Amino acid sequence: MDFSELVQKRQSDRKYASRPVERDLVVKCLEAARLAPSACNSQPWKFVVVDDRELVRKVGEAAAGMGMNGFAREVPVIVAVVLEKMNLTARIGSVIKDKEYSLLDVGIAVEHFCLQAAELGLGTCIMGWFNEKKVKELLGIRGKRVPLLVSLGYPAGENRKKIRKSMDEMSSWNKY
């Protein structure tokens, strides 16, 4: 599969087979995230893989609320992405340029994870809506933020047609 096919295949999956995900496939996804670029090579992330069935159910329950992410109760794996401190150079640059580089870096690493999963025939969904306090409590995370959760498993649904803005709406050349 070439890159164009991969980005067509990658989607937010919200229905998964009950089949467990092999650990070596999860490790391949983690390796893709580990190799992601970051500001000043800061790598301000830690991925906490939750594959214990009971703990996944509890974290999934923390992700499901107010009608959001109900599917998270039934996924085989959930990965909590912990925001770690940037190195000194990235922190200084972040302040000087008034840009939260660590969040940009986490987004890049998470998408590397998701693209690798798609290539391996796995589905993912990046979730920002969840009870962060409960997730941190369940996973023993103190003094750090958890900006994202990622579901991971074998998709049970079909690939959907992508509905996106036109090229003219989302891009321009040489001026806004």
C-alpha cells in the first residue's frame, strides 16, 4: 500500500471486532510514534497502553459520556497519551513564539501511531472528549495532562467515503 492509499484507508473507527490485538502489532504502532519528529527533539509524550480487559472497560467508561465515545466501552485496547515536559530549548521556543509545541508534537506522534495501525489492518479513533481526572486516577498518572486517548482494534465497519472541504477551500497559493 502506498502513502496515498494509506491516508485514504485511515479513518476514525468507532466499531471494533472483539478480537484482541497482538502485542507485536501494538509495539509497531508505538515504534512509529516513537520515531515522530518533535520540536528540538523534545519528544514530550508517553503512551500508556491499556489492554487489560477490565481496565480497558473502566477507561472506556471514562471516555464515554454525554453521548460521546460510547464505542470506547467495547474496544480491545485504549492508549492514553500523556503530555510530558518539553526539553529546555523547546520550552524557551514555545514561550518566545507563543506556540504550544508540545501539543503539536503529540498530534504528530499520535497520527504516526494511527497511520501505522491502518497499514497493519487495525482501526483507531483519537478521542479528546473524556473524563481526564478519572483516566489519570485509573492509570496512576499524577501531575501531568492526558490530552488524548486512542482506541485500537480490528475494525468491524466499512471504510467510509471521506467528506472533506475542496482543495480551493483548504488551500491557497502565495497569499491567504
